Amino acid sequence: MSITKIAAITGASVSTVARVLRDPEHKCHSMELKERILQTAREIGYVPNEAAKALKSGSAPKKIFHINILLTRVNSDETDPFYSEMLRLVEIEVRKSGGLIENIWRHAVFSSEKKTDFPEIEKSAAQMFHDAKQKHDGLILIGKCSQKGLKSLKRYEKNLISINRNSTTYEVD
């Protein structure tokens, strides 16, 4: 997919789409437009043409890595300002590093040992990774993840990073 296609879908100019995708901290005149551009890029699987970029700059193309993100403290129909901001910052850093966000999942079932039994956690994990469209290079957990949740996620993903204030007992980075 191309920047031109994203521009057509979102109603933004090609140059605005290019600036937003190239620089995640770009100050777009409308945050709504910026979010629409980023969401559309995610949905259509936009991948920057690294060969063209390398040819233009005279450098060797770098590997693009594909990342999934799991927010464990909220469900899909909930929003939390803290975790929304954390997600935004993680997305910026992933893009700066040459990565692409493949999926963003929200499942509170992973956060509490008390609320949920293991079969429900396992079912959620299986569904997430079954629905993943592309091969991915890792999973970033945002929020607390229960020991049952970590055990289940490790069956599907070997590269896990956790961003939270509660210890995961050094089971993940």
C-alpha cells in the first residue's frame, strides 16, 4: 500500500501523510487527522519502502520489525488516559526505531489472577495470535500481566517486553 492510498482514504494530502508517517512527533493541524492517518496505515498494512529510502540516502536498507501490543488493564470498549498516552508513546518509539505496529489488543483478562481462570486467558491468547495477519517479531505488554497470562502468552511469543510498575518476577524484560 502506498502513501497515496492512505491520503485518499483519510482525505489528507500526500505530503501530510508522508510527514506523519515519517515523523511520529509531527505536529499535525488536527490530532484527529493524525490518528486517522496512523490507524489507516495500520489497517491497510502500510510498510515504508526501505529500499527507496536507502537509495535516496545512499545507505543500506535496514530491517523492518513487526510488533504487537497488548494493553492488559482495559478492554476494547474502555479507555484510560494513562494507558492511552503510554500506547501513543510506545508507538512513537517503535516507529522511530524502524518498526511497525501490527496489532493493538486490549484484554483486561490478562491483568488479574483473581478475576479469571486459565482457560479464559488461554482462549484470549489463542484468538489474538490466530487473528494476527503477519509474522511478528515481538509483543509489548502495557500494564500488569498475571502469572497465568504470562504463561499463556509465552506459548505464542518468545520476545516479550513488559511496561508496568508491578514486577513480572523477571520472567520478561
